[in-house]
Amino acid sequence: MTSVLHTGCSTMTHHPHVHVIVPSGGLSPDGTRWIARRPGLFLPVKVL
């Protein structure tokens, strides 16, 4: 996961918010392989 805290915007007003990039999967407990997410886990296509 990677995240960035923004505390302002281009108009220089106080506007705290967080941007986050989360991988759709993760490492196995022993760290030797990638385990992909289950299909349909994140958001339904209709929402996107």
C-alpha cells in the first residue's frame, strides 16, 4: 500500500485528504508467491 497525505489544494486552502493505492492481492504468508484478489471483491463494474 502507498498513501499520500495532502493538506491543501491548488487554491492554498486547508483541505486535508488522503490518496491511497492498494494492490489487488498480496504475498503468501511465506512470502514466496503472489495471491491475486478474488473476482468481484473490490467494486462491481456498475459502480465504476
